Amino acid sequence: MRGSRRQQIGNAGESHVKGAFEELGWGVATNPDSDLGTDLFAMARDERLFDLGLVVGVQVKSGESWFREPAFDSDGKLLGWWFRDDDREHIDSWLRHGLPHLVVLHDLDTRTSYWEHIREDVVQSTGKGAKVLIPIHQTLDDAHRNSLLEVAATLRPLQTWEGSAWTGAASLAPRDLLRHALVAPRLVAPHPNTGRSRPLKPEQAVALLAQARLREFQEFAKTFDEVPTLEDAVSSPDWSWRFAGVFGNRLIAGNLDELRLMMDDAPTSAALVATTVVVASGLLEEGQADDALSLLEAVRARDDAEPVDNAWLAVQFARACVEVGRVQEARRVAYDVQQIRQTHAQDVTATAIAGVAATLLFDTAAWGDEDLAGLITGMDNAVAWWRTQTVSRGLVAMANRTYKNWSHDTSIIFGGEEKVNNQLAAASLTASHLGDNGDWRHLASIRSRASLVRLTRYADVDVISQLLGSLRLAGDQENLKLAIKRIRGDGPAAAITETAVDLDLEISTRTTGRTNLTLLQYGGDLLDVETAESALLWLLRTFKDPSAFGARTTPSYDLTTRLLDTIASVIPASSSTAQRLVVDHLATLEAQEDQAVATSWTRVVDALPASIWTPEVVAAIGGRAEDHHWSLRFPLLGLMSKYDSSVKDRLVQEACDGSSEALSALGRAQELSTEVAASLIAGRVSLVDQQIREAHGGQFGFGGPDHGRTLAVLNIWHPGVADWEPLFRLLEDPMVVGDHKRGALRVLTASVDHLSSDVRQRLISIATAVADQQSPAHFSLMGGSRDSTGAATELAGALGALDDHATAHRLLTLLAGDKDRRRWAARIAGRRGSSEDVGLLVSLLLDPHPAVRGAAAAQLADIVATERGNSLAIDGLRFCLRDPGVVVPASIAATLEHLSTQNEHTNEVLIELSSHPSAQVRGSAVRALERNYAGEEL
């Protein structure tokens, strides 16, 4: 007997192809008895050999005869080989088959198998028959594993999710229930309108909790004996119910310890994975990325999770890796997660997990390498849609609540829930469970802000601190900055102190690195001494060697300037020992030629207390002043000029040459010689005239030197060489915006007693006219309107140009305006100081804006200190001490610091302010007390 050569070639080809699939880890079954066009059935498995429930039919053709019809491109490059089916019988059968089919051409000489998935778009008609190009680049090997998995998943039937809000997912396997309850709870939890006809299962209870529907859980417990209360569930002998109870406690109290213990006796791999994800995501929410990584690494090392659960662990692991700077490792893991979309397309949590992985790859890609199509495709999944619905319900509820407050509706809805918080909490929780760090951050921030806007300055310090902490942990730098500035000024400022106490800069992450610095930069004044010193030492170490912090947090901002600005903010609250370390660093500072960095160093210099600048320290630091950019050079020269006349002479010369920076560094204008003052006045006149011309040309600058104010100061202190006309033109010109007038008007008001009668008479008409001007509708790019009405009214009052009726009229106009105008009203009332004015100032202590309250408090402090007030003024000043922000006490302390005399009432106020949480307030109060006691000794 002799065997068939053709059969031998066919068998050899099938064996090689079977072996190639087996090398991929796939299971292969031959089809010898019923081969009608399908030689093999290949059963897909993932790289960990988990069966995926996917089968591919394979038709094998081997031998050189199948390679006799090559196809080439226009350049003669081989594209592949044509497979022909003369009557289309096989091709049509494969197209209709319930399984996807491959045609494999096997080259016996090279032992290489080439394949193509038979589908409509690759089949070309030849008339009666058809042909398919088998491409040379598609080989049966590990390099094409993902492509083969995509083929295997091609015809798997997909779930239809329309209507699932009511029905849920009826066909979930028990092992998948907990994952769905935590990521897509609407598929597991009963709909709110289905009633309570049947008792809850534990997974349904978890889903209710994930939707923040605790009240409904409690109602089920009241209705059915077999449903435990949340308190009883914690001690249930059933692990699933115990998990529900502990999970509920985690949501209410924030404790993760009990959940960690649940991992030890998890009954299944799926239960262990779900518990691990809940704990790890909770740790990441708390900024504990290192602990989350350790936990995830340990559970992943077991390698016994089902494919979707394994991808779930992997995407949380990638999330944690990004947080600690292991970005490339995170990208590799996220890339591998992508295949779960093909292999488990029917699992809505699998496609959502793949979507999160796609988002991570986009967010961590190098500039220009982002896969926008992959991002948009990945984000477009059912779980994301459902979460958006939840967010929408929360935002609609917030809009309704805002409108109700605006309309002064005091009606009460009995049995209503806190929809805003609950819906946003549910959305942020499921985003975190899924591993979507970006969406979790966004939603956690919205939730915190939605709570903050409802609270007043007298709110509980712990509550405000918790919400500030939430913004910090969510990495929302801009909104954290706004919140700190608001709470610092308006109160309760103590919440900032409390928030900073638990700050651990060593474990800063990609999410929290920037917001940790933001908390210190904008709240540094309120740190307690221990926290401030610890922070300052860390900042100095990190500034000297930022590599570890940079590698861990991968900052997208300029770290050098950010660290310096934060150092400047923390200095006032730090101990003198820590401040001297900053001085030591300044003494060895290399040349700073970059303007941004030099400007930040200037902030550091300005933040250091005056007491630290001894002649020796100034000489050590100023020795290299000339090497720095002018933004740092001039402040250092200004310090040196106090002890070195040659440096002062050099600054004078530069100021005469037109340098505004040199003039600012010189400080006190009254110490200048007449000749120098004349030269400087001439320079300022030119700049003021230019400013007027620019105003008429429609140019309105912002920031920079205030030329009008400088000219006013020089004219006041050097009347012999003064040039008032340019200043008068600036002030009376309606085209010049208020930003360019207010500084000069305030200086003139403060120095009204130093003005000659001629100047006073001229200013009376100008101030009165400016106060009545309808200014052009210009608005400052730095915020606020460009309005000089208040400053002009104050000057007119100081000059005696307004009678009681005119003053009252203008006060009412100012009081009806914005916060800036109300501040001017307070200043005008304080300058007059009558009993009626004191009453007005006391009423302004209840103004909603801290700047207005601060202005009123400052005027009351002045009235009490100069003994112009009555008992109401004294009581009002004491009342100010109850203000929970910084603006009001800082205004009082600054006012009293600059007064030459105090009395028993102001001394009592200063003593109390000397222990204020704000270093700024303490410093001003202590300096005022020291000067007062020194005066008594004299």
C-alpha cells in the first residue's frame, strides 16, 4: 500500500498550523469526519491560558501549488497570494457560518503560515467564483495574537442595553455580579420604581450602596427578615452580606481597614478581586498610591483571576503606576488591557475597562503621539453613558437648589434626599472603581465645590477642612486655589491650618503633587509653626534636588518657580531657625538670569522678616546682586543701599536715568536730594503724558509702575521742584481709566496736610469732578472695574470740599455699588468719624464681602486708637475679632501697626491678634505692641 502524496502534504500542513495555534496557547480540535470546508476548530485563550469562549474555524491549504498566484503592488513588492474558490461554495459557506473562519496558506519549506479572515470586504468576485488575497504580512504567530483574537470575537452576539434601566442585566454569571454592582450598579440594583416585592441579594445591596441609595437598602431590611440592616450585615456569617455591610461603612465613615480584612477570607477569586479594587481605589482617592500598588501587585501575582477581573486589576495597577511616576510600566499594562474589548465585547464592564486603558494611554502619551481616535472610541461606552446620566441628575438637582435659594423658597419637601451630593458621590465612586482617574478627579471636585458653595464663613472647621482636602486629593489646582483664597479671607481660616497639618509631601503623587504645593503657596501664612518648618525644610531639600519629586509626580508645570513661590509663602509662618536656612541658601546663590526664576527669588527675599537683614547678612547676599536679572538685582541693591552709600548713589543714578525699578528699590522719596528729585520728576512727567496720549488712542495697560502715584509722591516731598500740571491733567481726563488714577488719589488723600493751598484748591475741583464722572466702560484685566469714584470722593472729603448733604449723597451711591465702592464708603465714613459714620461702619462689619468688612474694621481701629469714637466704635472693634477670616484682623493689625499711639482698647485688640493663626496678623500685631512698649519705656 502506498500513501497519497497530496494527503501527506495536507496532513503536514494541518499539523504545522495546529502546532502554531497551540504555541499561542489556543486549544485546537481537528474535524476529520465532517470536513466540509473546516479542517480545524481553534479555541481562543488569553496569554494566561484562560479560555475565552471563542472559536474560529480554520481551512488549511499547504504546498507550493497554493503559492502559484502571487500579487504585487505597483512597485513590484509582494503583497501576498490569491486563494481562489471557483464556484464560491466554500467562501459563501464561511461567510454564512456561525463562526468566523480563516483561510491559512502554509509554506512547508519555510514552515510559515499566512492567513486571512473571510469576510465580505476581502472577497472579490471572479464571475462564477471568488478570490481572496492572503496577505504576506499576516502570519500565524505571537506577533498577530491580538489580530487573531479580534477575529475570534467577531461574531459574538452583543447585549442590547436599551431598556436595561428597568430590567438590569438578566444573564450575568454569579462571578460577574460583584464587578457589575461596583462599576455598573444600574444593571444589578433594582430600579427605584419596581417596589420591594422580593428580598435583596447581597450583590444588589452593594449596587444600591454604590448608587448612594442607602435609604432604600434600609427599607428592604425593614420589609424582609432575610435582608440584614447595614449594622447587622457587618457581622453576618455570609461573606457576601458582610462585604455589603463593610462596604456601606466605608462609604459612610471612609474607613478601609475592615475592607482589607475582608480580603483574607474572600470565598472566590472574583470576590477577592472586587474587594482589592475597592480598597485600592479608596487608597488612591486618599493619595496613598504606594499602598495601593503593593496591594494590587500582591493580588495580581496570584494570577488566578478571570480575564475581565484580571483586566480590572491591571487598569487599577496602571492607574497607581502613573501616580508614582512609573509611566512606561503603566502604558505597557494599559496596552495589554486593550484586548479585553475584543475578547469580551459582550461584557459592558470589559469595554469600560478597555476605555479607561485607552484614556490612560492618551493622557500619558508624548506630545504629538496621542491617539485621539482611540481615546474617543474608548470613552464611548455604555458605562460612561450611564455615569453621565447620574452626573446630569446631580447637576440638575444643583441648578434646582440654586434657583430655589434665589427665589427665597422656604418650602420643605418631606422625605426628600440630598440628590446633589448623592448623585455626584455615586458617579465619582463608580468612576474610581472602574479606574478612571480623570473622571473621578473631575467628579470629586464638582462634589466638593457643590458642598462648599452652600457653607458660610461660620461653618464647621472640620467640614471645610475635609472639603479642602477633597479638592487637594482630586488634584484640582485652580479650584483649590480659589477655595483657599476665599476661605483665608472670609473664613473659617482655621480650616486651612487644619488641612495642612496632615499633609505628607513625601508621598505626593502625579495627582496631588501640584495641589500639595498650592495648599502651601496660598495657605502658607496660616500654617502652625511645626507644620511650616517641616514644609519649609522639605521645600528647600526638594529645591536643591528636585529629581525624586519630579520623577514621581511628572510635573507639567515649571517646578523651579513653583517651589520658590511656595517657599516664599511658607517663610512667614516658619521659625527663625528655618528662615535662616533660606538666608544661607541665598548667600550661595548662583547668578539668576532667567526673569521668571529671578522674580520668584524676589518673592522669597520680600517674605523674609526685616529683623533678619543685618549688615553682615545683606553684604553676604548682595555681593552677587549684579549677576542677577534686574527683577532680583534691584531688590538686593535696595537692601544694600541701607548700609552702603555707594550702592545708594548707583541706584539714584539709575533712577535718574529713567529706571522705575531703581526708584522703587530706593524706597523713601523724602530722602532724595532736590537735584535727584527734580530729575526723577521730569522723567515721571514724560511717562504720565505718554499714558494720557495712550488713553486717547485706546490703549489701556495694566500692571507695572504707577507713574501717577510716583509723580504725586515726588511732588509732595519735594515741593520746590514739583510739577503738578501733568498730574492734574491725568486726574481730570475722563479717558484715563481709574486704575491709573487711584494710586495718586490715595497718596494725595493721605498727604492732604502737606499740600499747598494752591494745590489744594486745584485738587478740590478735580476731585469733585472725578467723583461725579461717568467713567467709560473699561474693566481691568487684573479684575474689577476701572473706577476712581470712591478714591476721588475720599479726596474731596479730605479737602473739605463736601458738605454733609453732598457726603451723604455720595455715600449712598457708593453703598449701592459693588464691593470696591462699598470699601470706599467705609474709608470716607472713617475719615469723618461722626457717630453716624461709626454706625455705618458697624453695619458694614456684616457685609458679605471680607474686603468691605476689612475696610470698615480698619477705620474703626483708627477711630478707637485716635480716641475719636464712642462705645459703639469700641464694641464694633471687639466684634471684629470674631471674624473667622484673615482680611478683617489683618486690616486692623496693619492699621494699628502704622499708628504712633495706642490705648488700652487697642492694646487689648493687639494682644489678642498676636496669637492669631495668620503669621501676617501676628507679625503686624507684635510689631505694633513692641513699638508701643518701646515708646512707654522712653
